[in-house]
Amino acid sequence: MWEAIAHGFALALGLILPLGVQNVFVFNQGALQPTLWRALPVVITAALCDTALILLAVLGVSLVVLTFAWLKMILFAIGVCFLAYMGFMTWRSRPAVDKEAAERFTPKRQIMFAASVSLLNPHAILDTIGVIGTSSLQYTGTLKWAFSLSCILVSWLWFLALAIAGRTAGKLDTSGRLLRGLNIVSALIIWAIALYMAISLIRDFQSLS
């Protein structure tokens, strides 16, 4: 039992640690919202989306994405367009140094964006399916559920920790310069991921033609 829990914890932590669109968005919202409570919608949404992806991967439902090449290409095409847009919005954003401006990012908008960066990120989906899904095949019954719940727990703890870290950074950076720099770096990372995905999409298309 404990071996399955430790395996799930380490595996999920290794997948979620790298700086990506989802992590950047949660951190930024933690920094920009006037209180930590106002950033909870993005934390809960990101964690719920990861929970859904993990459960789908473990149950094997989402393996259909790997079965049909055309579905994978459509997913990548949507992801490239979305990430390009997210990079543009992140680049343009100017961190608010007062509560009134920060409050413009409503809970509804937080939820929509968090769900988008979680569910429209092909690499996150494929990593979940290819790594967590396949790793869960070695377990059955109670052990499989222990492995799955351990992976899910990592997501919830990680996103909450990111929001707290962002909130701390926001308090220390009253001028907004640090957050503006983070936004620029974040936009470049997002665009780099979009470019990598676009190259992968072109290669897949060429292999089919």
C-alpha cells in the first residue's frame, strides 16, 4: 500500500513541478488577487481538472487520444492557438498594485482560464495518459486507488502552495516590477511551448502525408 502511495506521490510531483502554463497562471493569480481567498477559484479549478485527467487516465477512458492520430493532431492544433493567445495576454498584462484593478479578474474568469490552461494543454493530457495512466497498470484494486489518490493529493497541495507563493511575492513586490518581469518570462515560456507543439504538429502531419 505505502509503496503505491509513494510511487504516485513521486510520479505526480515530477510531472507537475516543471514551469508550465497552468503553474504560471495559478502563481500569477495568487500574486494579483487582493487576498488568498480570492485566488481559491483558480486553485480549486486547476486541481479539479487534474483530478479528472488522472482519473480518466487510470480508468483508461482517455487512451482513445493515443489511439487515433487525427484526434491527437486536432488537440495539438487547438493547443497551439490557445497557448499563442495566452502568451499574448500574459505579455500585455500589467500587474495591478491596487485591489480595485486586481479584482477585475473575477472568480468566473479565473475558473474559465484555469479550466482552459488545464484541459487545452495537450502535453499535460498526454503526460497524464502516457505516464500516470500506464504506471497505474501495475496496480489493481485498492493499490490502484491508493496510487491514484496519491497523485491527486499532490495536485491539490501543489496548486495551493503556488497560490500562497504568489501571494507572498505580491506582498513583497508593491511596485509591480517583479510581477511584470515574471509575466514577460511566463509569456516567453508559453510561446516556446506553443512553438514546440507547432513543430511536433507539422512533423506528425508530414508523417501521415
